[in-house]
Amino acid sequence: MKSYLSSRSLLCVLFALLLSATPSVASNEHNTEGESATASSSEDDRRPTSKTSAESDFDPSNEDWGSYYDPQNIFCGKFDCYKILGFDYESFGKVKPDTKEITKRYRQLSREWHPDKSKHKNAKERFVKIARAYEVLTDREQRKEYDDLRYNQEAYFMKYGSSVLWSYAPQTDTTIVVIVLFLLGNIASWYMQKHRWQMVANRLIKAALEDWTPSQGGTAESKQLREEALAILAEREEPSGENAETVPAKSGTQKAAGKAKQKLSLKDKKKQEQDALEPIITGLVNDIKDFGGGFHQPTWKDLMVVGLIKLPMKITAGIIWETKYWIRRARNIELSDEEKDVLTERAVGSVAWDIASEEDREEMLKRQLWVKENLIDWKEDQEIKNLSAADQKYYNKLKKKGKLE
């Protein structure tokens, strides 16, 4: 019995000790939590809030306004409305600036950039952008659309049209382009005139070198050139009197070469003659500055700028001449010499008129080529002149027999 009581009393003592120890542990835990809460609250008091930090870091004079795809200037143009007011869209997180914060920031910027208060040169332009950013971000619908279109350029395109995709702008100064084109036009006009003269020169050289007949396209001028070139060639090959006396007798080798030369065919002789005449004829043709009919070597008068300057004067002179001409026709006054020259040149062409000799021009005027029937007869005669002598004889024979239509 005593042992039972002693064991029971021992259990009671242990239970009482356990109960007394539990509150102290709980109180210690409570005190620890209280100390940690106090410490954290003190740290929070010492650490500034994100809004306070953002406000302290805000610089109203900052000109970094970011960028935004808004080519139609629906919102803030190429600038970011948030950046204009000093906010960073990418760092918002879940909390975005409300209307109160935007209004506060707008007032700060107004004090800095209002045209009536600011001394900056571009204050007016900046303030217009600031006011537009404030207008967009304080309007609930505009701000929502602005945020939705930030990364959705396709939606912007679908709503505001295709003209927003590109815009053409001159990459080079227009004045420079005009000057370059003007210079190229003058250079081109000079070379075009050179090409016209060279075409006639090449044909004349070929006609003189190959001794073309009128039926082949030869002219009196090509015949004259060939005769002049042959005379020059003969002078070069013929030794002078003094040199002739000192020329030694030909050796056997030279005689053999002479005989071989005599044995050359007619074709080879003609080829040798052409080779000798070609540089002479080319030199003579190059000395001809003007073939007539506008086929002359280029000068400053052939530049495009000169032609443009002369064009109004030519048009005016042409109108005046035509007016006088028809007034004289209405009054039945006979044609003047000037009018006959102009009408004949128009009938035969400026080229044929320019290259014609004085005798040919007098013949043209006598035949009154401004009359259509006379002009047809004249052209027929010119074609006959280009025929060979045998063809001309045969033509005249047929004409006498009346077999020509």
C-alpha cells in the first residue's frame, strides 16, 4: 500500500512539474515572435516604399521618352506616353499608376515645361507631348486601347489602315538630284551630236575609200575627197628632184621585189591602195566640222541648257512667221524670197537643203517644190541620178517610148 501511494505521489509530482514548464516555453516562443515582428516593422520603417523611391528618382528634365509604334499619331506618336510622364511600363508589375499618380506627375512636369514658365527653347513642343500623354492615360478607354496595342502591331494595322506601314521620304537632297540630272542631260546631248556627226563621217570615209558610184550612195563630195587623197598619196610616194638624182640603182633583190609587186592581183592592189588612202581620207574628213543639215561636230551650242534657252525664242519666232505668212496669203500677196526658201526647205528636208549647193538651191526654187506635183517629179529625178549610167540610159529610152507609168 505504501509503495502504491509513493508511486502515485511520484506521478502527481511529475505531472505538476510538466504543467509548470509548458507555459514558460509558450511564453518564450511568444516573446521570440514579438521580437521578430518588432524587428521587421522597424526595418520596414527604415526602408522607403517603391512609390517613394520612384518619386525621389524622377527627373522632370529627362528627355528619354522611349518608343512606341504609332505612325498615325493616334496617341503620342513615336514616343511612349508612360515614358513621357516618367513611368516605366515594363517595371509596373501588378500595380500600375492610377489617375492620381498620373495627375501628380503631370503637374510636376507642367511646372518644369509650361511655355509660360520654362526658359527652354523646346518647351512648347515638349509640353504639347506631355499634355497629350496625360490626356491618353487619364482616359480609361484610350489607356486600355493604348496598352492593348503596345505589343500588337497587327491590330493597330487592321484598325488604322495600311498607310501606317511605310512612308516615303527623299533619301537625297532634291537639289542635288536635279543638278546631277541636269549635268547628265548636257553630257548626253553633247555625245548625241557627236554620234550624229560620226555616222556621216564614217559613211563618207567608206564612200571615198571604196569609190562608190551614185547608185551605191556615192556623192560629189566623196569623189572629191578621194581625188584629194590620191593626190596627197602620189606626192608622198614621188621623190623630189634632188632626191631622185641621189637614188642609187636598184639591186637584184629590189628588182625581184618590184617584179613580185607587179604580179599582185587586182584585188591585192586595191587593198594596198585602200590601206594607204584610209588614214589620209580619215584625216581629211575629221577636218570637216560641218556636213550640213545639223550634222556638225558638237560645240557648246549643242548642250541641252542652250537648247532649253533657245526653245521659247524658236517657238515665238515660228508663231510670228506663220502668222505673217497666212496674213499675206489671205491678202493674196505673192511669196517673198524668204517664204520661198522656207517652203522649199520644208519640202525637201533641212538636210537636203543644207547640203545643196547654190546652183541646186536655185534649181529647187525654180521648180517650185512647195507644190506637191513638182516635189514628186523632183524626187523622181533624184532617184534617177543615183542610177548607173547604163540604168539611166535605159530609163530615158523607156520614157521616150512612153512605157513608164
